[in-house]
Amino acid sequence: MIRSANLGFPRIGARRELKRAVEAYWTGDIDVASLTATGAELRARHWKLQRDAGIEVIPSNDFSFYDQVLDMSVTIGCIPPRFRVGAAGADLDVYFAMARGTDDAPAMEMTKWFDTNYHYIVPEFLREQEFTLQSTKAVDEFLEAKSLGFVTRPVLLGPVTYLSLGKSKDAGLDSLSLLDRLLPVYKSLIDKLHAAGARWIQIDEPILALDLNDRQCDALRSAYRLLNASGADIMLATYFESLRDNLGVAVSLQTRGLHIDLVRGREQLDRTLAVLADSATSGQDTVLSLGVVDGRNIWRSDLDNCLTVVEKAARALGTDRIEIAPSCSLIHVPVDLQVEQTLDAELKSWMAFGKQKLEEIAALSRAMQDGRDAAADAFAASSEAARSRHASPRIHNDGVKTRVAGIKQADLLRRSDFQTRRVAQHRRMTLPEFPTTTIGSFPQTEKVRKARAAFRRGDMDRGDYEAFLEDEIKAAVEKQEALGLDVLVHGEFERNDMVEYFGEQLDGFAITKHGWVQSYGSRYVKPPVVFGDVSRPGPMTVKWSAYAQSVTDRPMKGMLTGPVTILQWSFVRNDQPRMETCRQIALAIRDEVLDLEKADIRAIQIDEPALREGLPLRMNDRNPWLRQAVDCFRLAAAGVCDDTQIHSHMCYSEFNDIMASIVALDADVISIENSRSDMELLSAFVDFRYPNEIGPGLWDIHSPRVPSVDEMKKLLCEAASVISRDKLWVNPDCGLKTRGWPEVERSISNMVAAAVSLRA
Ligand code: GLN
Ligand code: ZN
């Protein structure tokens, strides 16, 4: 019989219970017993929720206090030595120390999980790396579920993905060479799970969605040759992309089950069915898990469409060999739409969060078992949502569609080349050599957050709130003048978040109240929802920038979030190509840029920190995507006159492979995160002869440490030795909103002193 399955449920709780508990534990407000009790409570609640929704195959070990990759590191004893020395206290403290660092041991690196906005803790490998089974978390949680009446399918991150995502700390060490040492530990873990009663185990190998080299393919083959030999049946989960040319490898692994993502890779269905139906190429009874419900987005599924897929698969393989599942783990969507009170009924009727997605899977399974009528309500709601989205005037705005269709090449081009613009800009804004500036935000103090909360609750009226913001801006401007900065910012005190702030003001966007998803550890984000054609009813930032400019003679830099970043950090409508939506957002930002220019703002920064994270996973798809992304940025930026200086800011540590696109943005000035990589990054800009002006970040704003004048002078000298000094700017790595004023003032003061000394 066909089975309904899930690959992973969001662990954070519909009311962010996990965040509260974890943070309370960190501050010492609750003890370890109370933290573990919250964990157990959430797991029990989520297992029950999944069963009540009608899911038969329920995962376990998808819970985590911080991150599932970190869990795996701890499970197999891959704990960097700096956390082992004198690490007294509970295991959990070592675990959190690895994620967050301690006074003596810097935290492990964190990076984005494939093309999502989820961050994992990067495993660290040494040449003499040993692995041992150190934690029984997976087994414990399986038994915990079992004692509550749930026979779950434990989830493990696969060994080849695990090694591929890690970083070797010893030069020349190839992580995959550790596979032989790692596999016995996996094998013994799987054996233990099997002995505890787990018939099936889900093993995630999302690297199968990437371009693989021969080493990785060989590693996969040797891994699964061994792991298949344990008693348990393995459901090999792939997601985030179609398998494409990796289908052969995936099938050759001969696992009992294979999960494919049919949302991102619908076109792989036919090929996969053909291969699996042919007993010559696969085991006779491989179970295919069909990822038909989108685990990455919040839209209600088109159930008829999904059913067609499932029926086709059932015809090819027989219902016994089919599972219906979300495309990937549901940790990338919020928990439950029901708790959402701010969205109107129509919008809600178009959407599905984690719990609702499971209900969709169950409805599909019922329809397969007892006919479509058995799930008539779910199917009716689904087709009604599709019909009304297609027709709704809230979604479709002809003016916007016409404007996008009319975009011309000339709209993407500045009036003159950089050299000409530069002369005009330097005439309009006289700046010293090594001009100093910051990235935009200043500390979001308790006072600022309290005022915003009071305004939102209705306890403070708009007039008082805006007067408060003006006072904050004025104070920040005075501080910047006193510190001697050259190009000032207003401080972004009016913004809760650099994307939500714009989402709140643009038409076509909706903001949820509880739509949280985990970004890393206890940091959750609440992406806005782009449901319709995007337009800008009025200026969004001009008032604040103009006010800030009115209280100083120094140039005030306008501050906007770029179209690609807004797209990347939102839930985006799925009824038109994402880049179409991006172009609409770009036009709205373009209008804002022009309004800032009209308000006499001489420098405008358009942040694109997420430019890189939207990159397609497969190399072949990257250039077409990058070309469109660059065009969107240029569309937003290029409307201004020559003497308006366009800045951009990016903060991630890998520019090297997209340098051509960064150059193509044609921003007059770019500020980049850099200090954490010891200026290593700059080499990419040098190799590429970055043509415009550039500000390599001089201090790491992620740490409260105040770097000395000498330290920053040294970095600046290094930069000046490879980039011509008339093109160098002086700035921190990123915005300062998470920091406190005292450290910020001291750091800026040292930074300015470094610049002044270099000028001399
Ligand atoms: N202007 C934003 C700030 O200063 C940039 C944030 C970012 O790059 N993530 O906060
Ligand atoms: Zn940044």
C-alpha cells in the first residue's frame, strides 16, 4: 500500500518555544533538566501532530537544539581539540560551545546549507582525525518515540555529504580520504538503531543534487555497499535539485528506497521511473519517495497536479513501492498556518505551512487508496486556491506587468562610464583620500526596540514614534561627525529587518506574525511573502535619509536593500518565474533610488548580501541566473545621474567564483566583508583588476572585540599594497545593529585614526 511520509519537521515550535528555552539556558535562567524537558515536549507534540495529520512514516532525530550537522559531528565524535581541553560540564555545554565559541575557543565556522537561508556548523577535520560513536541521540530519540507509541524512521545526515560539507584544517588533507574511518561508526549507529527496532532509516545525501566528481561518486558507492549490509532498510533522500546525471549513481547505490525532489526537479520523474521499473538496472523492489509537496515554500499544493504524478508513479512501479512526501525536510517552512492571525482569510486560503503540508500529503495518500472523493474537501480547497490566485486582482497588476515587459537594455546602463562618473562624483562630494564610512545600521538598542514595540502595540502614536526616530538619527549623526567619519548614514533605527521593512511597504507583499523559520541556532527569520505583482505605493526611506541629511553638511548615504536580496529572503510566489518577480522588485527599488536622488542624497547604497546565496546548485545553471540577477541590480541602480554615487555591500566570504558578476554590477563603490579572511579575499579583487572603488571591511562586526588602530592600519596597508589608494574606502565588515554603542564608538574612532594616519 502507498505510504504517506515526512522527511523532517520544524523543531522550533509554533510559538518559538525552542528559542526561548535555549536562550534561557544560555543565560542561566533555566537548568539543563528544564531545557531537555522542553526538547522532549516539542518532540512528543510534533510526533503526535504528524500522526494526527495522517502521516504514516514519521521521522525522528530531526530534532536539534542547534543544528543537525553539529549533532552529527558530536554523534561521531568529531569534536575539534580546542573544545575538548578542560571542557568540563554537561555534554550539552560542549555542544553549544562548538556552535557559539567560548572565551578561549573560537566558535566553529557556520555556512549556508545549500541554497537555503539555513546555516549549519561546518565540521572540522584533522589529518589524524578519529571517529567514535559518542552520542546515542539518534537511538535515544527513536526509543523515546517508541515509548510514546510512534515507530519512527530516524534521519541521519549521510556520510559522504557530511564529509563533503566539512573543512579540513590540515593543508592537503582531502576530507573524503577519511571515509574509511568514518563508515564503521555509521555502520554501528545504524546497527544500534536497527536493534532498537528501526526498520527503516532515512539517510540524507543532498550532495546528490550537486555536480559530483569521481571521488565523490566512488565514496558514495563504497559507503552504501557497507551501509546496505546493516539490517535496516535505507531511504536515501536527495533534494533541492533534480538528480540529472547523478541518477545513475544514486540508483547504483542499491538502497531500499530513494527520495527525489519533484518540486525543484519535476522533469526527473520519467527517467527515474524508467530506471526503477527496469529490474535490470535496479533492485526489483526499490521504494520511490515522491517529493511532490514543496518543502521550501508556503503555497498550498495543486493537489490534482500532485495526484497525476503519484498515479503515474504507481502505474510504473505499483502502489507498494511508492511513498508520498514533501520535497525536502519541512524545517524551511513555518510550523502551522492556523496560529497565524494577521493574514486575511483569502491570503491564508492560498497558503500551507508545515502542518498543512502534511495534511496535503495525507489527502493524496487517501485519494490513492480510496479514490479522490475520499479527500474531496482537500481537493476542492486546493483547486479553489489555484483558481482564485489565478484570477485575483490582488495578485495581478497590469501596470506592473506592462512596465516589466517594457524594460530596455538602456534602463540597465548608467549614462556614462565609471571614469566619467567618478570625476562628477568627486566634484559633487569632496572627500579625503581613504574616505571613511559605515555599512548602514547602528546599534538597535533596547530603547529603539521598545519604542518600535510600543508603536506596534498602539501604545505610542505615529507622531511620537517618528519624533523619537528623528532624535535617534540626529544623535547618531552627531556621533558620526564627532568621530570624524566622512560619509554618514542615518542608522536604520526605523527598520526591524532589512527585508521585512521593505516588504511592509511594497504592494504585493504580506507580512506574517508567526511565520518563523530557523536561520541558525536560536536565530529565526520571518520571511515576507511575495504573493502578487510588486509595486511601490510611495517612498519608503526618503523621509529618514532626507531628515538625516538636513542635520549635517557631510554627505548622507541613502540605504536600500537590493532586489536579489529581497527576493532571496522572502517566500516568493510560484506562479511565475522568480526572476520575473525580481524584476518587479528592482523597478520598485529603482523608483526609490530616484526619489532619494531628488531629495539631494549624493550617495546611495544598495545592499546585496544574498546575491551569492541564490546561485543555482548546478554549475551549468549559474551563468544564466547571474546574468539576470546582475541585470536586476543594474535596473535598480542605473537610473541616477553621473554624479550620484551608487554603493553596494556584500557579506559572505566567497567572491572568487562570481567576480565577473560583481564587476558587472558596476557599482561605483563596493564594501565587502573581509576581515575574517585576513584580507585573503581581496586577492580575488586584485586578480580580477576590480575597476571601481572598494572598501574591504577592516573589522569583524560579529565580535565585540575592538581592533586597535595599528591592527586596522596594517590591514589597510595590505589593501593599499594591492589596490590603488585612490580607490580605497575605509569601513567595517557589515552593519552594526547587533553591537553596543561603546564598542562601536571605540572601533570607529580607531578606524578613523587608521585612515588619518595613512593619509599622512
Ligand atoms: N545596511 C545593512 C546594515 O547595515 C546591511 C546588512 C547586511 O549586509 N546584512 O545592517
Ligand atoms: Zn553585511
